[in-house]
Amino acid sequence: MSSAFPIFSLPFIPLKQVLDSFGSHAIINISLCSLRSKAVAISYRGPSKDVQLELGNYYLQRYEKMTICFLLNVKETSKMRKDRILDTVRIGDFRNVPVEMEMGGKVLTTYWDDRMIGLLEIANYAREIFNRDIYEINLGDEEDLGQAVEWIRSVQGSIKSLHCGFEPTNDSVLDYVLTNCKYTESLSLHVKPSDGYCPAKMPNFDIDELYLLPSFWIKQNHLLTMNCKYIVLQDSKLSNQDINVLVQHWMNGGCVKLKELLITVEVLIDYEEILEAVEFTAVTGDNLRDYVNHEDVLLSIGSSFDIKRSTDGTTATIDEDGVDSQWFHMVVWPDFVGNSCH
């Protein structure tokens, strides 16, 4: 019997070559055409599936080679235009999901009675089509937290990257996320709790990347549990003495994964206090050194202080930013492309 899609009449190798060139957005669109096309998309293995899947408030997107591309949008049916009838597709147990191409024909928008149900359904669908877990979830609405966290726990067990940007009505909301959501590689919190907030349970700070804005609730005991490659603590209330404790902690073998640390504080940075009881080598400003960080950004480090970890001789550099600085910056060598401090 002839196929309604001539492409599926191709032998396996030519078909794979065609799918290799399609890209991830075409793979997911093809999968929605029929049960057969879905089966082909699931069985396909190739570069069009070599992506990181990220779930936002209204979309599924993929991150590939420093490029972000929307795969599916989610909107509520109340936002559908009433002047025309849309095509429908089957997604999971939902047989008649209205869809239309938007953004110049580049993105397929799906319509659901409940946006969050739709979002989690396309997450399940993407996992099936791409044969991989969702890499990152972005929580931007407090009302979505319960369903999103429960989905992570029940479907995947964990999420590699968690980004939160909501406004909590009370501190228990943030505690719920930090306690119940298992993130394994990256945590980014753009969440402002109450002034006296203290986590009900010590959060997991043994990950690769940690971004906290604001971070006024981070105390010295939290610092000493951190073991990340990249740490950013903005709007913190840490003191120079707190930073001194962290520096000595690193020199004695703590936070062994650290490659770059940035802390902004309320007080002026006092390098004399930060380096108290610390052996260091001062480096003059005319001796510029290049450091490439994890985002492939080139940093030129001038006036600074070099310190060494006693356990293995690893060198770190504390950037000297002048007498009026309110940010502390420290990098660990070699950098992300292999440059040394010499």
C-alpha cells in the first residue's frame, strides 16, 4: 500500500540521512502527522535528536550548540481565534489538540483547556519522541509549582537544571521547591523570600552551577556546604570575615570542584581582612592573565592575589577590584580551555 508520506517509502539509510538534516523542530512536527510518522520519529537515532530539552512556562524548547529554538508552544483554548477552525493532532491521551503554525511558520502552537496540563503533556510527548529526559524546567509562576515538582518526582525522578523566577507568597513555597525537587547539575533562583528566611532543610549545593539572586539569606554555614564549579551570589549579606572563612575552606580542600566564584555584598570589600591568615602572592596590574570561563567568556585579570590549595597545589586567583569594590571574584586554574596562571 502506498504511503501518504512518500518520504517513508525510502529505504532506511536514505531516510535516516534525510532525518539527519531535518533538525529537532521538524522531527517533532513530523511525529504529530500520524501514528506511523510518530513511530519513525521515535525509532530514529541521529543528530536531529542531539539536543537539551527545556520546559518553560508556555513552551518546549531545545538548546543545541549555544542556540535556543522553540519546538512547541502552549496556549489556553480561550486565546484561540474564533474565526477559523484549526487542525488537530494527538498528543498522549489527548486525541484532538488544536494546533497552528506561528512565528512565521517556525513554531507549532498547541491549545489546551488547562495550560499546565498541556505543558506537562508535551513534556511527556517530547521525552517519548526524543528518547531522553527533559533537561531543564523553568518555574515562573507560583501556581504551577505543585504540578511541576510532582511531575519531576513521579516521571523523571530528577531534573538536571532547575530555574525559578517566581514571587513567593510565603517562605514555605521556596522550601517546598528546595526540599522536594531533585536538581542534579544546576540551580538558578531568582526568588526573593522574606527578610528573615532560613531554609527549613539544607539545600543541595553539591552541583555544577549555582545562581542565587538575591542571596541575602545565605549564611556562612551554607557557604561551607557548597561544592560547585560556578557560584554566583548576588545581593548577599556576607561579611569579609565570612569570605575569609570560605577562602581558607577552599585552601584546605573544601569546595574542590570550584572554578569561578562571584559574590556581591553590601559592605566594601576589604582584601586585608579576606586574606587574613592566608598565604598569597600579590600580582601587579601590568601582568594581565586571560581566563576563559564556562560560558566561553574571556576575562582579563590584572591586579590580584594568588593562593594555593594545600591538598594538591591547585592555584586560585582573587581579583583585586580596588578600594570601593563591593564584589568578590575568584577563579581557579586551569581555566575551561586549559590556560594556566603562569
